[in-house]
Amino acid sequence: MIKISQFIALILALGLLFSCANSNKKGKETAMENYEKGTFGYDLNYLSEKDSLIILKGDNEAQVIVSPKYQAKVFTSTVDGASGRSMGFIGYKAFELAVPDEHMNGYGGENRFWLGPEGGKYSVYFEKGKEQVYDNWHTPKPIDIEPWELISATGQQVVMKKEMEVKNFLGTQFKLNVDRTVELLDGEQIKSLLGIRLADEVKYVAYSTRNIITNKNDFEWTKATGTISTWILDMFIPAPKAVTIIPFNKGDEKTMGKIVTSDYFGEIPADRLAVKEETIYLKTDGAQRGKLGLNSFRTKGIAGNYDPGLNRLTITTFDVEKGATYLNQEWNPSKDPLVGDAMNAYNDGPLEDGSIMGPFLEVESCSPAAFLKPNESQAHNHNVFHFVGEPAHLTKITEKLLGVSIDDITNAF
């Protein structure tokens, strides 16, 4: 039988717990009020309500949000701590759906792992025999809504894993393991990877991703079975005068192929796409859909995006194997599945009915086709660097890495 003194102590303890719970709730509410939408702090608070996040932090104010639950995404990053600008696109609407979307759940994320190809004979987004149109397009659940396993996490690195099965348009059932590592990069690592020296006035946040797929079938992935590839997509926030910059290798089209494929969603108008000397410029204002691609001979394994309104320069680098087989992503099974692009860039915009998922912009890279024997693996590296500073400092970076100045970029259109 409980004593009166014990009963009173229990009531007091419960009251304290209730008070702490309310205090924590109020604290979160207050924190949400303290950060405006568009800041890293706002996104951190919002996403913390959905998942136990992993935050990578540097010696400066650099921070990166990683989520094992949401398919090992890098959701967003900042150069300025909680009050700084959030660099990644977050698909708030997708989080509020009562039932997951059957086609794709656009949670966003400035760096996510997907599998290719999206369309064609080897597609893993369309069932065998189904017409390749939107109504039949379904993102494989392991890269859309299923959580990934957290292997390890420190203040600078996260290791995640996913065992998955996907079926392609030919009917082949693929079994594979994916190992994904996200690592925060410091100033010395940036200098080593990019070969640049940053001015003290330039703020930065950067991270590398290493993505490894392993064949867990008891058969080899061949042209007859079809195969897959690693597909990494960066989603950033567009701006009225933002531009994606893509340097390319010059050369004869007979041996290297066309400079750029620019008709994924219809031909990109000339006032939105410019090819000058050895550089491609794409408007990324989020006002009109357009996608382009470069093959492995044309891409230099690097692309940039510049927003003059925020003095923000983003650089992405990725592995390229010149002359290797890259898979065709187009929604057309009649096309050769073994002729495709190694990198892509995208500008979002309204659909015909006026709806829009974003707007956002994307920079994408693909691995070569994974013709793997059982237990063989293939790795694909893709890195993201954000720099914020005055144009005079940023132009030294763009000239070194992209071959053009900030003035060239802002005057491209």
C-alpha cells in the first residue's frame, strides 16, 4: 500500500515531467519563431519534428543536416550557423501528405541517392509492359520512402546502408546493397580537392559523398538482364538571376557526340540556354522547366551555380569515366539503353496545369552502367561546395574551376 508521502512525491514528479514536456514544446515553438523561413535554423527545427537528424559541424559556422530515415539525404547546409541561409531545397508539401504519393515523395534535399535509369528498356521506374508515361511512373520505395540503416556517425562523417530490391522494365529483379558516406570537408580538404586558396573573407560549407552499390544477386548484371547506375541529384533554391555554369570539352561531334542534349522536356529556348566558347549557361530562375545533359566525353566532371543576389557560389564535382557506358534515362524503350549522359542540369517551373513541385534547380551526376558480377561493387563520388563572399573573391574561384569570371556569368544572358 502506497504511503501518503510517496503519493505526494509521485504527484510532484509527474508534475515536473509535465512541466518539462511543456517547456520543451514551448522551446521548440519559440525556436521556430526565432528563425525565418529560408534560414538553416528554420529547416533544422522543421526537420527535427520529422526525424532524429545528424548534424555535421565544422570549426567555422558550417553545418550540414543528414537524415538516415529519409533515404540518407543531405537535406541542407549553411555557412553561417542557424541564422544563416539554408542552401538546400526542402519539399515541405511532401511532408504534410496524409498518404505518401504513389509516384514520388518530393522531400527535397540538396544531395540525394537515386538509381538510374529512369526510363527506357532498363528503367527501374516502370513495370514490364507498361507504357512509359507519368501515370505508370513509380519511384522505387527504397529510394523514395523507406528508411536507411545508420552504421556510424561522428561530428564530421555519417555512414549509412540500405539493402534493396528493384525490378526493371525487362522484368529482372535486382538485389543490391548501397553504402553511402557523407563527410564534412574542412578548408584544407577543400584546397586539396579543388586546388584553390580561399580568401579569409569567403565563408564556406562543403561535403563529400561516396556511394557504393554491390551486386547481391547470384547472377551477373549484363546487357541481357539490364543493369542500373548510381544517380546523385543536388536540389538547390532558384533565384531570379541565378545561373548554372557547365564547362565542357571541345572537339569533333563525330567522335565526341553533341555538345549538349537540351530537349529532355522540349527544346530549351535560346534566351534560357547559352553556349559560349567552352561554357554552357542555363538560367535557373524556377520559372520554366528545362533539362540538359552532357555525355562522358563532354563533361569535365564539374559544374557551378551562382546567385548574385546572395553572393552564393555552389560548385559540384563528380567522377567521370570518359568513354564508359552510361545509361539512357529517357522515357522511351525504343532508344538504345546504353547511350546516355554522365551529368545533367535542371531548372524547375510550372507544369501545364499550373502546379509545381518546387521550384528548385538541380545538378545531377551518374555513374557508368554497373555491369557487375555477384558481390562485385562500384563506387561513385559526388562532392558539393558552397562559397559565399564578394564577387571579387568568388571570381578567383570561378576562373580557376569553371574557366569564367563572375562578370561572364552575370552577363551570360
